Amino acid sequence: MAAMAGICVLAVTACSGSSHRASHDHGLVVAELPIPLASPAAPVVKVAVTVGQRFSVKVDTSDGPYEWSQVGQAPDQKLVKVAGNFNDGHCDPKAVGCRVPYFHTLQAKARGTTTMTWHFKDFNCQDNLASNSDCTHNTIEFEITVS
């Protein structure tokens, strides 16, 4: 896995030999959205997959004050469909506030290019980021090309 300006992006072929397998098929992990976000992330992540391929973005979670959320228009459902969100681990049933990372998993359906956008928010920060250099709000766009 290679770090790229605060977002970890994997080459499309790099994950085929991964030793980590969950009890579900999240497919090829094409990127990770980390918490905390160490530095501003690259604004566009290019993803190349083939028709029929399952792929995912690993999304870190927190019980506050940070979150990643998908925003805006969903990817074109004619090209990719959401296969589900699959937890990467589990919490003790007695744990309070426990959240585990998850794989936002998609399935490539047809050739073409579409996008999806994710937003990182630090709830401790004001909307005016210019007044606080420790605050980070980023929007990451994934350009998904299915061939």
C-alpha cells in the first residue's frame, strides 16, 4: 500500500495477493480514507477496474469527532452498483462507542467513467478553516473507469 498525500491508494494489481481476507468479498481495495487525516488528501483518486470486478474503499471510523461521509450524487448505477458496506472486524457486544473501519464495496457492471465523492469532517472545527490551521476538511473525488 502506498501513501499518497494523506490518502492510501493501491495500484489495481497490488492487492491481488493480499493475505487479509474478511468473511465477505470486498474485492480489490483501491484506497483508504484514514482517521485522523494527517494531511490534505489528493483531490482526485483515479480507479481503474474491469466489468464484473468487485472493489472497495476502506473507510476508517471514529466515535467522534471525525467522520467520512459520501456526499453528492452517487456513482452512475448503470456502471457500478453498491454491493454493501462490510465491517473490518467487530466490537465486543458490551463496548460502548466502538466503531470499526468498513469496506464500501462496489461491483463494476458496464464500461464507462463515473465518480463518487467523500467528505472528511472534524466536528471540533468551525466552518471558517482560515482561522484554525489545525482543522482539516477535505473532499476526495474518486474517478472510476470501468473497462
